[in-house]
Amino acid sequence: MLNIIRHGEGAGVPLLIVHGLFGSGRNWGAIAKRLSARGPVLAVDQRNHGESPRAGSQSYADMAADLAEVIAAHGGQADVLGHSMGGKAAMHLALTQPDLVRRLIVADIAPVAYNHSQSAYIAAMRGLPLEGLNGSRLEADRRLQENLDDPALRAFFLQSLDLKSDSPRWRLNLDVLEAEMEKITGWPGTGGIYEGPALFLTGANSHYVRPEHKPLISAQFPKARFVKLSGAGHWLHAEKPREFEASVIAWMEATGG
């Protein structure tokens, strides 16, 4: 089963948070903790990420099956919030096993194939010399800067670098993620209709969910509501965390608490 970081106590339908490519449940710690004031929150590490098992596939069918296993072990139903790759996994789950998903929140992604690749970031991570870091995140950032200019992206990637182990290591299965990149950026053409409440929350400065995607989304998610966060890009939950939380809470209250 996937590694799970639990927030909050009590019974009730949990909120399952599913991170995107190169992320982990730890990335969502502050947001998950605040959302847990409303009920239990489960932030998972997806396969080949964080402390979850390594596997040879990163297909959406397999990722959705992982999420189904977590939900089955925690009462049989969940509200599911997924960002980017995690949003696609959540959509696939909702379309194929709708009884498991009470409500769906998709953060800045559409059920379509994209023509970009994230393999350059894998090359940058592989290009970071891990010898002699001596637990220094500052030194790791300095070395990573040689292959990656963006400080925000460096900070994000370095959250997946384990500097406390005897030998520094990435908490990512970079080999499989690279080999499966076409599946990750793609979409398997999943059929079905999810009749439950669905929030598609996007960054106003992001181009991942375009106007031409909305009819496709509405056809499979007929109760979809679309909300944009002003001033946010693809990493909307990191760029505008309070606004992100407020949008999620307002929609959850409007759809049954």
C-alpha cells in the first residue's frame, strides 16, 4: 500500500490528497493540517515517489488502483483532491470506480494528453552530484543551480532529496518516471461519467486547462464547477495556499460540508 501521512482525528469520510509528478505527501503538509480541522486527511506518496513502493509502471490505471486500495482500507469512500498527475489519477479513479469517490477536486489539469515532457528535470536531478553534501541543503541547491535556474523549482525538487541517509538519495524512482513519461503526460482515453460533485480549480496564469478543454471535462464530469485562482500558475496550492484552501473549503461547504 502507498505510504500515508495522516492529519486529524475522528471518523467520517476522509479527504485523500494526491500529489503531482516529483512530489510527495510531505509537500502538502501545511495545507493538509489546516484542512484536517474539518475531518481526517490522508496525504499519500504515489508509487515511485516518497516512501511508497517502487514499481515498474506509472500508468493512470495503476495509480488509480493504488488510490482505491487506500480508500478501501479507510472506510470505502473518500473525497479526493489531486494536483496535476495526481489529478489525472483521481479523475481516472472517479470515472472507473465512482462509488469510491464522494467528491472530486482536480487542481490544474485536464483529462487530455499534453505534448510537453518533464524529462529535462530528471536530467537536472541526475546531474546533481550527491557525494560530499554532508547534509547541507544549501550546498545541494548550489549544485542543482548549475542545471536548473528556477529557485522555486529547485526548492520543490530538493524536498525529495533525502540528506539524512548514510548516502544522500532521491526519494524518486527516476528511471521508471523517465521511462513512463509519455504515459504521465498523456491520458489513456478513460471512458465513463462521474456524476458526483467535481471542482476543477485552476491557476489563472496556467495554460494546463484551456477553454477548449471545458466541454471535454463537462461531458465526463457533468457537475463540474470551474474556479480560477488569480495570480496563480500551475503550482497554485504552493503559490496561493490560503486562497487555495479557501476555495476548497467554500466548495466543500456548498456541496454538503
